[in-house]
Amino acid sequence: MTSPNAPHADRYPAGSAAFPQRDLIALAGLAPWEILFLLDEAEQWVELNRQPHKRDDRLAGLTIINAFFENSTRTLLSFEIAGKRLGADVVNMLVAQSSVKKGETLIDTAMTLNAMHADAMVIRHQSSGAVRLIAEKVDCPVLNAGDGQHEHPTQGLLDALTIRKAKGEFAGLTITICGDILHSRVARSNIHCLTTLGAEVRVCAPPALMPADIEALKVRPYYDFDAALAGADVVMMLRLQQERMSGQFIPSPREYRHLYGLTLDRLARAKGDALVMHPGPMNRGIEIDSNVADLPGRSAITAQVEMGVAIRMACLDVLTRRSRKVEGWA
């Protein structure tokens, strides 16, 4: 079932040993070949999604529940499109419609979802660890669409796929991630993914937004954005949440932009072909200027969205292979 054009097929075991996990809760702890396998599997879906007929019915008859206890329009839409393009029946459960609002516990909700006999669940939750808790209570594969400040694994994978398509191998690349490192699950997933694949990762943030033990994640911390940009192959900006722009974290949006906003002048400190990335939604004029976000030939922000659908198709396909009794995945 591996894509016939998989560029790294000789780097991972055959069959289910290439990705033996039942769930995708985090990228931390995954082997390099497990990540490469998912990236390679996504390649076929990148090509399919560029065709007039964007459908493959391998998940026909399966039911996927997207249970989003925390809002995210773009992630929910991406997972919904991914499931439907694979032929699955996709059901979206939004927090405003759920019994959680009426006081139901997370475990009760998990047991209720499990009783519906879904074939896969995609869970997004505002609390770190909530997705793993649900995964322990249900009988089907679970994909983490973001939990608290923990991880957002498919975002890390889609970012890696975007980088690989633009830059090739990860070894030798210098990738600078700038913004709210402290609270960012996107930063954590990217750090785990990119360091595992052999890239050098720099992280840059104001002191109040930098985790105290960040070096343990095998990255190099910076507080000077100009220094962090020097010679970078990829510049990944993070969304600065508006609610954290005052008080103890950020003196003001204006000062943040002055010190940590990505402008054309700042981008010139990176390599001349440095890729610009942002997981969205963007605060234009704060963490990134519009003329950088829209820079032709350099900005990969829309490419990230495209890769997101392909990665989520790959994850849904791979995680449901055992239940579909695909050869080699028993």
C-alpha cells in the first residue's frame, strides 16, 4: 500500500512494521522511519488532490468522527476533506453541540463515542493529555488534532512535508522557529519531528515565552531574532495569541513586532532562498508582515494548507489498515 514513488522506501521496515502505532497522539518518541513512512504515504495524496477527480474510495463504509472540543475551522475542514476524499462517512462533533457543555465528563464522552462504533476518531481538546485519555477508552484508532500545550502531530508532519518538497533532505538544514514557544503545541511537534529527521532547530522567543528547559528538546534557544535568522534555510513563525499580548508576556504588539516580527529586512539575514512558513491563522503586521507572508517563491504558507490535506489522508489511511485487513497490516 506504500506509494510506488516513495523516496525513502528502503529506510523503513516492510508492512505494518513501518508504522506499528495504533494511534497518532504525538510525534515525540516516533522513530525517523515512522515519520518518513507517513511523509511518503502522503505523496500519493498530494498528486491525487491536484487532479480533477479527487477521490479514492478505500475507506468506503468506514465512519470517522471528528470530535472538536476546541474550535479550529481550518483543521476541522482539512480533516473533513481528507476523510471524504478517501470515501469515508465523516461526522463532525463540535463542542457547542456536545454534552460536555451539560457537564458530561471526558470519560463519559469517550465511552459514548466508543459505543457508536466509529472506525477512527480525530480529537481536538484544550487540555493537554485529553486525547491520550480518550484513546485509552475507545476501540478504534485516534488521531490528535491538537491537545492543550502538548502536541499537534499532523501539523508537524505537514510542515515537514512542505519543507521536504522545497528543500529535499533534512540533514544539514537550519530551521528557525520564532514566537510563543512556551504555549505552542505546533512548536513542540515541529521540534520533535525536525530534530528526529536530522535538522538543526533554533527557537527564538521573548524570555517570558521561552520554556526554561527547552535545551532538553535538542534545540538551540535564542532571544535575539536577528541572530536566530542568520543563515537559516527555513523560517517558521508562530501565531502570537492576542490574549497573551499584555501583562507578563508581551509589553505591547508594537514592541513585539519591533523585536520579533518577520519583515523583509529581517528575512534578508536568512539564506537568500529561505522558506517562510506559518501555521495560521496569521496576525499580519505583528508576527509577520504581509509582504513577507505573500512573498512569491519564498512563502510556503498556502503550500502548508495543501500538504495538510494530504498528510491527514495518509494518517487516516494508515491507521485504519488493520481494521480493513489490508495485506501486511494484520
